[in-house]
Amino acid sequence: MSKKQLSAAQGVEVACILFTLNTDPEGMVRLAHSALLPPAYLEGPGAIRFCAEWRAFTHAVITAGLMQHAPNSVLMAYLRQTGNLLSRTSAPLNEECGQAAEHQETIAPEELESFVDGPFAGYMPLLARGQQARCPDLFCQRLASETARAKGEASPPDDQSKARLAATMAMLVSAVWDKLENYEFLAD
């Protein structure tokens, strides 16, 4: 099977589309519900924390996939889009209904730095070394500790919730990496 050739700009666009499709705020809340996460993660600060953690994991999955399948120019151009991607998908959630509010225009530099140096940096070494099976544990640990910090209480997801979340995370890794493998990314 021949691969479809994409220019560097088209490659970045594909990566950004993959990120946007997999980080829809309402979809992330539905994911938390379908994983049977504890109520602390289904609304308010816990839901916001879940969505932030899912965005970090998704961004790391796409970045690791680009590291495998694309030239460095495409990878770096995608990483330069991090602030734009976060500002489009970081809409705060309406606590009553789980709906996304209007998204903000730009993300603050300190918020971007916190994202890159925090959750994103936690997933990258695992994904880059092929240790994606360790990501669910990291996800659940970070989710519980960050939610407890914001809300004052939060128990980690139980084994059933973690297993459901792990399955979804594995499907995301597989789907994104399979999609990126279908393309031949051209350098600038």
C-alpha cells in the first residue's frame, strides 16, 4: 500500500486535526462518564482536571507518533502549535451540565509552560520508550493528586475505572499512530 504524501504544512494540519478531534470538551466528559470515574471527576474542578490531563496525554501521543513517522520540521511545527491547540480546546466546563463555555482567545504563557513542563512532560518519556502501558497509572495518579489539590479531596479511580480508561488510552495510541503511519510527511 502506498502512502499518501503530505507537505510539512499538511502534516501539521493533520496532527492538529487529530488533537482537536480527540480533545472535544463534551467528548472528554463523556469519556470520564463511560470510564465510570468517581463523581469527583465528572463535574467541577475534577472534570476540568480530567480534561486537562486528557489533553496532555493526547498531545503526547500525537507528538510521539510524529517522532516516529515525520521529519523533525513537521514535529517542531506541530509543537509550536501547542498554545493555539490548548486555547481552542481548553474551554472551561459549565459545572451544572458539563457543556463547554466559549473558549478563550489565547493561553497565558505561564499556563502553557505549566502544561508542557507538567503533564505533557510526564507522558512523553513513556510514549517515546514504548511504555504506553504505564500511562494509565500516571494519568490516574496525576488526576487524583491535582484534583485533591484543587478540591481538597479526591480518591483515585478504582481498578475497573482505570481498566476502562487504559483501554481507551490504548485505542487512542493505536488509532493516532496507525493514522500517522498512512502518510509520508515531506520536510519543508
